Amino acid sequence: MTNITAIEVFPVHLPMIRSFSFASGSAGKAGGKAPHVFVKLTDSEGAVGWGEGRPVPGWSPETLETVTSTLRGYIAPAVIGLPVSDRWGVHAAMQRALGRGPSMGQPIARSALDMALHDLLAKRAGLSLRAFLGGSNERNRMALSYTLTGHDRASILEEMAVGQAAGFLHFNFKAAVAPETDVEVAETVAEHSASGGFVWADANQGFQLHNARRVAKAFESIGVDVLEQPLPADQFEQMVALRASTSIPLAVDEASVGPADFFRYASRGLVDYLVVKVTRSGGIWPSLQQIAIAEAAGLPLLVSGLTDGFLTKMAVCQMALAYGFAGPAALNGSQFTDESALFPRKSEIEYGGSVHLTDAPGIGVEPDETALRAFTA
Ligand SMILES: [Mg+2]
């Protein structure tokens, strides 16, 4: 087996085409810049794999600068020379280099490396990533969820019409940003969703317990399908209290970084779904462990990403489809960032509110390296 010989890191800024705010901060403003960090991994026979991280300062502690310096200064020296097949060994080396704590540190940097490694391995095997991970090329379509950014009935109706015209069935909205209109927004989304549409509320840690209880009660009667991360990510005991007072399906996102985090919530019966988010969770390898915990606990999946780029979106779709999950996936990067220079053929794969995977080996897409250099931060 070949070894990892080179890791190139490309910190880039992609253009934001729409503003996006949530309870804990913002992913950027229209006309602004979205930080992404790409990784190109090369092995001793010249095979190449690509990975990507999308740090959103304020959503998590990582930034463009920390992802770049962590990869260049700590992860690369720790993993260069290791066999490319050794994902366990690569993650153990990253853990040693970055240190172990109550949760996983620097998951977005780890994820970019892990994704590149999986891309390379699947390409070497001549398999699509989903086939490489144990799935079938036959399962190839992921339904996306459209992200609504408005906080009143009129703007929600307008946005839903745009989403529905583009082929979307599922919708997610950001609660706790304008708490006084959360119930009005939920009612509007539920009322105007087509049959089979999944109504997904994400509070991004924005409620205190008393508000979370009030909103959960209202959402429950409206028929909201899930309330994600209602409480601050470090308030575990408040989730215990909320769970005891509502039967609305609950999920965590920011609170579930490493597999042990999710195990804690699942084993206490506090969550009804695993929200798979590869960048948040340190890559594909540790995300597979979260999926195994969810399967053992009998919990279904959801998929999301915080304006993750197209490469990550493809990787996550490949991984979730390997486990039979076909949506909804709140992988909303295309609504907010312009990646057309990096992925000029994106619209052949993502259209009609779905991602249509090909059978190409690996993740299935690569960024244009010349364009990547042009966007260097
Ligand atoms: Mg979320």
C-alpha cells in the first residue's frame, strides 16, 4: 500500500451571493466572502485526493486561519508517511497531534484531511465513494432541503415559492433569530409544504429553557418534524429537562462533534435523529461511528452542512446514501455561495432540489485547481 507523501492546503474566499444569519451568528453577507480550505493529498505513486473544510467563525471556534495553520503545522507533519489505507492510524495520529479533550478539537481541519484521504482511496479502488463505503451505485439521488431565511409570513411564502419552483420538497428554517415570529413562520411552512415535505426548525442554540419549552409546544401542535439544537451546546442537563416536557422530535447539531458526544445524547434518549454533518464531526471516519451509534439506538438520520461547498456536499451525499439515507439533506451551499468557477459542471449534478451522483470513482468531483489559486485568501 502506498503512503501519504504530500498535503497541500488552499485557503480560499468564495463570493457570497446571499446573506445568511442564524441565532448564533452569520455565515456571511451578500457581496462578502465565504472562507473555505481545500486540501490536496498525494500518495507515493502520485494518486491524488481532494478534501474541503468550511469554517464559519461564530458557529464553531474554527476560522480560515486556524484550519490552515492546524493542517499545515500539526496535521500534515503527523500523518505524512502513514499508509493511505490506515484511516484508524491517521485519526489516531491527528488525535495525538491535537490533543484529547472532553470533545474533539479542530474537527473542520481534521475533516478536510479525512475527506481527501477517502477520495484518494475510493479512486484507487476504482469505486464511487458510496460503493467504497459499503453502498451501491444504484442509490444515487439525495433530496435537498431548502433553507428559508425570512422571519415573517410574506417572506417565507416568497422563498418557498422560489424553492418549490426549483423542485424542492423539504424546507428548513432558522428559529430563535426573531423569536416573536417563530410560530408564524412554522405555521406558514407547515401549511404550504406539499405532502411528504419535511419541516425542519433549527434554533442554533438560541433558546433558554423556558422559551424552548414554549416553542416546542407550539411546534408540536403545528406538526414541525424536528427541532434542532434548541439549547446551548454545553447545556446537556437542560436538554434532559426539555426532553421531559415535550414530545416534539429533537436533534442536536453543535453539541454532537465527536462520536462520544452523540452517544451521550442517544443513550439518554434525548434525540430522535442523528444530524450527520461531516465537517462538524472531523470527517467521514468518525461520522461513520456516529452513524453506527444511531443505527444501534434505532435513530434515523438527517444530513446538514453549514453552507458547505460542493465537494463536501458530494462526499456527504455519498456517505449517507451508502447507509440508505436519501434525504432530506440541508446542504445549502448553492443558495449562498458562488462556486461556479471551481465547479463549472455543478449544474449537471445538482438540480431539481436533488443531488444526482454519478458512478465516477471517489467523491466524484474535483475543484479546478487554477480557479482555486485565483481565489486564494
Ligand atoms: Mg444546525
